[in-house]
Amino acid sequence: GRSPLQRVQLPAQILGQIRPGRPEVGVALTKAVADAEAFVRDSATEALGEIGPEAAGAVTALAARLEERHTSARDPVGHALEQIGRPAVSALAKVISGNSEPARDHALAVLTRIGPNALEAAPAIIAFVRREGELRASDAAFALGEMGPGVLPHVVPLLDGKTTLEKIVAAVGRRIDEANPI
């Protein structure tokens, strides 16, 4: 007979290739993201990433996996959320507002890679810096800078004379200039 891994991995891969023209595909994979077995969760996570933005219904379940104590889960989850893109931004912003430092770090990295499509997370990132202080300012500045010129209305009001926030504004400006040469 087949191993438990073989019984689950192939169906998850097939479901990921089908793409959710059928709602039950996304529902089944979303349920599998919370399975007790790590290999089931991982296979479902990978398949949802392959589906991309159409897997928007799974972002809450995937974002919850960033909180797992097994750090090996965070990279595939982050990759899947990145592939889902804009529909994952709100859930990632909630993770940044949470208490788990490793989960917040991973969510910030994913938002950085999503780039301009993550613009709605700018207020959560700014609140994160206000809460965490200067130690986290460079990561936040990079994430905000990757969002492009659209982030400026969120960042310019930070010029309130506080060094950390002024550094973020300067770093974001530099990053936008680098990404958008004249």
C-alpha cells in the first residue's frame, strides 16, 4: 500500500493543478491546512499557493499557520500567501498587529514581496513601527518602500519630529527612488 504521505500529497497536488473552477476544491484544501498531520498541512498549503488569488478563501487559515511553533511551516505558508497576493494582505496586516514576533516578521517579509499590491497594509506596518520602535524601522521602511509611490500619503504624515519615524520616511523615499529611476 501507499504511505500516508503518498495518499495525501498526490491528491493535494492534483487539486492545486485543477484550479478552483469548483468551490469544493478550495474548501477541501482550506480544511486540510488545519489538519493534524504536518505533511497534509504542507501539501494543502503548497496547492493553495499554486491556485493563487483564486484561493482567497484560504488566507485566514494560511495566515494562522504563521503562528505555528514549527518554524519550517512559515516559509511555505509565506510563499503561498505571496502567490495569493492582494487577497492575503488584510490577513497579513492582522498578523503584524499580533503578538507573535516570528509570525510578524514573516508577515512583514511577505508583504514586502507582494509590493504595491500590499498598500492597504501600510497603516498596520506604521502602527507596528510605532509599537516596536527603531529596532524594526529598517524592515518596515523596506516593506513600505516596496509598495511604491502610493505609500507616500501614509508615510509623509509621520514627519512629526520623532527620529525613528523620520528615518522611515527617508528610507522609504530612497527605496522608491531606487525602484523608480527618472
